[in-house]
Amino acid sequence: MRVLMYFARLAPSQSATTQELAALYNVPYNHLNKAVHHLSKAGWVAASRGRGGGLRFKLRVT
């Protein structure tokens, strides 16, 4: 929930890394990584790997 609230405050073009979020919320990286993985599979977060990659909020329009 905290990850989604964090992304709701950002501009759509902004992204963050899992390491940044883990440090911000003071939670273990591995735990947050698993949670973000589930959010990505559910379609809430767009994840990109590699240099310049990161996480972005994925807007759902229905």
C-alpha cells in the first residue's frame, strides 16, 4: 500500500527503484522486492530493468 501511495504523489513520468523505496520506508529490500513483484504482475506498477530502469505507477483506465 505504501508503494502505491508513494507513486500517487509522483508525476506520471517519474520513477523510483526498489532500493530507494526500501531505504525510504526502512524495510528489507528482499521483502519490498517481493511485494513490488506482485504489484507488477497485478498491473498496478510498471517495472523496467537495467540502467535507467525502475518502477512507475501504471494507470488503469476502464
